[in-house]
Amino acid sequence: MVKSKKNTELELNEEEMDENIEYENEIEHDEDLEEGEDMEDDEEEEIEEKEGNELKKPRLENQAQKNQLTAEQKAANRQAQKQLKNERKAQNPSYEIIREAKEIWETLRLKRNTKDERKQLMERLMKIIRGRVQEIIFKHDASRIIQCAIKYGNQSQRSEIAKELKGKYVELSKSIYGRFIISRVLAYCTEERASVISEFYGKVLKLIKHKEASLVIEEAYSQYANASQRTALVEEFYGPEFALFKSNKNRSIEQLMEQPIKKENILKHLQHTLTSILGKGGWDITAHTIVHRALMEYFQYADERNIQSMVEFVKDHIVHILHTREGAFVARKAILYGTPKERKYIIKTFKSYVAKIACEQYGHTVLLTIFDCVDDTTLIQKSILSEITKKVKPTTTVIGTEEDAENVGLINVITNRWGSRVALYLLSHREGKYFSPSDIKLLEEGDAIREKTSKKDPEIRRKELLKAFSPAMIEICTKYAEQLIRDRVSSSVVLETVRYAVGEKNELIQAIAGVNKGTIEEFEENHKEEKEEDEYFNAIKKLAAEKAEAKYVEVEKEHPFVNRTSNQLIKNIILLSKSEDEEIQKLGKAFIKAFYDSIKDNLTYWVKHCAEDAVHTSGTAYALLALLENADDEITKEIKTSLKSVIPKIKINKENKAPSNANNAGNKKRKRNGGGKAQKPKVDKSKLDGGEYLTGIEKFIKTLKN
């Protein structure tokens, strides 16, 4: 029977659909094709081509067809696919080794294995891979097997694998899977570490430009290499001579730069290498500290003209490298030597990262350099200060309440060890008690360069920045006075805000003085946390709150006048009344009046509190003494009158042991740095009065009687 072309086409399409469903390799053909033979042959070729594609990647065209299959057909399909996959893998000569090793690996990697079980599994695995490690290391699944063997093997097994890989480490570092084996060898095979790093000698410049190998070089340099090995790796940036001829002695860059001929050649090769690396589009040097060091050495020894030409290449990378010591050095030099246009570009790249940079150990020094040398203070206000003081909405806050969330950005900065330095630098500039001599020396090194590259007077620049920064600081310190004065870091910022901030500070003074109102019992009652009866336990919320408030846990339950940090701050603000500056002196006197008004109703209570434990309440006693010594005659007279009848009855407890009275029973003891019991106070002979050491409350009473 002869079929029409149309019927034949439909039949072939139906057959194709069946083959897609059942993944078969046969096509049914009609025996009596007579008409349209040539056209049907072409259709058959197309069907065969489609068949080949389906065999390579079998799949169903729609879910409806899949649902038509019976359970037996589905099982047959899965078996056929599995068999095809195994046949394809079997063509790999290492297939059997990998298959056997993988079966052991599946069990070996489990954490529940005992020590003996893991030992037996490792012995079986080593029998399979011994002598054949190099054959399988570039496969993604086999790479994991070798990594696992290095991790769980004993020292001899690890060394055996590392020695078998000898000579392959450079090639292995370029593999997307193989580089993880090198990481394991460097981490676990300490005896072979030197030989692994030595294989990279002479090839560092090529490998540092490779996507995968650069990560291996960085890991070896930053985590595992010793000082001489680091020098050997980084000196390949100096030229071919240093890549080919390695010295047994540790050649430092300082020694090499003493020779004028070598200095010129080294700087030339450094410039060529670094420009080729930095000019490579899309290449990120954030994590490559070896490149950071090479850049630092170039900026350290190159002349002004060459540094300025290098700024053009490095300006896009500054925001990514300033978190390291070397990167921060490069960033400071680039900003100091850059043109106004380049400085503006660099500052613009800091967008959304300023608060993070301010809280970094090295990054914050870059911001200080910007404050010192950038003439465009409006740009600094918009791009730097606005980001530090802007309001954000994080998930948790240091205060721990949702209404405080919008101010957490600035709070996090001024309560951070490094971030507080940024605020202190804007407020008090280079005051010695906040910045070490080495920090000041570091900043002073830029003053000579600034004189050549900046035009604005430094004092005018500083006043403009202080004026812009002050309103936000006064607002935050006023609103969160109670929390900030208790923190060891932020209390210094509060003091300098009172002293140097520009603007109306009466509310700030009243806020700091006002937190001292009431007794310890009243404070505890007002700050008692009440939990609702129907409130469910949320573990995630609890952990987040504990993390956010970790450094406040011990001190938030203390009355501000009892806390060591806050009462020291109170004393320092009172002492501002003796300042030579008239404006600061007025602030000190205003605070004395406000502070006395807040405690005068409970003055007797505080004197008795100090007398009950003269050793551990010395901070409170010295704050009272500072008030008595610096207050005007009117306040002094009121203090003496109110305490006249109390002083004769007071008994002072000078034992170095806190009494367990009602006032202290509810308070959680503050942790001491050294742990254990409080140490006896060191006796300063210059403070002895008639051969007897006087505590703070004793000095207060003695001054009161006089």
C-alpha cells in the first residue's frame, strides 16, 4: 500500500514523539514508500539528527507525555540513562579508580566516623590512589577525594600524597578544582610547605594574572609563607633578575634601594608590572595583599612625578585595598599626591562604604588624611560626613529598640574603637591622649606633601569640617547620653563634643547631668524589663539582641553615677571649669550647676553609699570631690549645710570587699579584666596624709570640714 506524503509525515512525527518518550534508537519505516522518496529521505535525515541530539541530552517535551508512561517504562528509561552514563564514563581510563575511591570517600567524609573507622577507610583509600594521584587530580569529583584524604590522613599519608604531587603544583594551581588540593597541602602538610611554595618561584608574575592561580599565590603569601618566602615571592615584581636568581639571604627592599642603579631598575619594573595588573579590566585586587605590598613599595620609593602618574591607575582600586596596612598606605599617598579632580573621584568611590571604612583599623586613617588635605570641604560634607551621620534602618541596634534604629549608624561609629577616632579627629584634631605618637607621626608625614598639593589654610579647613560635623554629634549625644557616657569608647567622644562642638550645648549638658537623678533602687525599678505573659520565645531574636548589646550587658544595669566610666566623664566635665578657654570654662560651670541640681535631693544618700564601700565607690566619691572643689561659693555652702548633721554619724568601710547590703544585692558584679577578686589599690606615697592613705570619700569629708 502506498502512503501519501502527508500521511508519511504524520507517521514520522508520531514515531519521533514515541522515541522522545521511550528514548529508543529505532525508527519504524514503511516498507512500500514509492511517492516523494527524495523528500522523505530528507525528513528521515532530519529525524536521525534530532535522534542524536535527544540521545546526547534526553528529555521530555512536556509533562503530559511524561505522565502517560507506566511505572515499568519509567524504570526502563532510568536504567537506560544510567547505563548510557556509565558507558560514557567507562571510556575514561581512571574511571575504575575514581569509582572505587568515591565509594570510600562517601563514608570517609562523614563526621560520625570514629577514629579507628577513619583510619581503616584511609588505609583502603591509600591502596587505591597510591601512585596514581596525578592521573585524577584534575577531575572535580576526584579532587574532592584527594582533599578529603589530606584532611583525614595521618602525617605520613599526607606527606606521601604531597610528594606524589611534586612538580605538578604550578599546573594544579591553574585548575578550577585542583587549586583546592594545594590549599589542603599548605594547611596540613607543614613539612612539604616550603617545597610547594618554592615551585612558584620564577612564575609569580604569570600566576598572579591567572584567575585561579592568583588565589593560590595569595593564600601561600598571606597565610603560610614566612618572612624570607614572602620576600622571595614579592621580589619577582622587581625584575627578571630577582625571578631567576634567588638568594639564600633575606634581601629587603631597604637594602636594595640603597644602590642607585638597582633602585632605578626596580622602580621601572615595578611600574611596568603594576600598570599591567591594574590596567587589566575587571580584575579585582581586593584580596591580593602581595599586590598591595608591591604598590606600597613603589609609592614609598618612587619620586613625586611617578607617583602622580600611578594614581591614575590605582584610583579605581583604592576603596578595595584600604582595609590592609599596605593598601591604606597607598590610599593615603594617592590622596596626598592626587589632583583635586582625582581626589574627588576617589572620594566618590567611597559611597555607601564610609561608615565601614571608618570602623576599620587601617581604613580610618585614610579618612583622616582626607580631612587633612582635601580643600573642597563641601565635597567632604556631602560624601563623607553625611554618610557617617545619616540615619539607617538595621535589624538590630546597640540600644536594642526599634525606635533607636534610625540613629544606629552614627552610634556604631562612635562606639567603635577605630570609628571613634574619626569623630575625635574632627572634634579635637591630633590631641595626644587619643592618638599615639606613632599615629601622629604617620599623619604628620603628610603635612609636607599637603603644603605642595593643597591651597586652603589647614585651620580654616578644620573649622569648616567641625562646624559641619557638630550638629549631628550634639544631637546624638543629647538623645543617647545615658548609653554613650557609660561606654568606655564613646565617653571620650561625648567629652570632646561638650568641649569643642560648635553650637548650642545647653540641652546636651542638661541631658548628661539629668541621667544621674534618683537613687540606685529607683534606677533599677525604672529600668526593670517587664515581659508580657503571652510573649512567645524567639531564639533568633534573643541571639540577635544579645549580640547587639554584648558590651552593654554588664553596665546597663548600673546607675550612671556608679559606673566607673560615666563618673570619670562627669569628673572631667566638671574640671572644664578650670580651663583657660573662657567658652569651655563657661560650659564647665554650667554643668556643675546642672549636675548639682540633679543630685542635691539625694546627696546624703550618695555620701552614705560611698562610705559603705570606700574602696569600690572611689569613682563616685571623686566626682563628688570635684564638684565640691570646683563649685561656686553658693553651691559649696549648700553642700556643707545639707551634710552638716550627717557627716559625724558616717562610718567609713575601707575593707577591700564589697558589702552584701540591699543596695548592691540586686546588682550584677562587673567583670574585671584579670578575673578573680579586686586587687588592692596601689598606694601612692605622694597622696598619703599623715602616713595614711585616704580614699575618695575620706578626702571629700576632709575637704568638707575644711
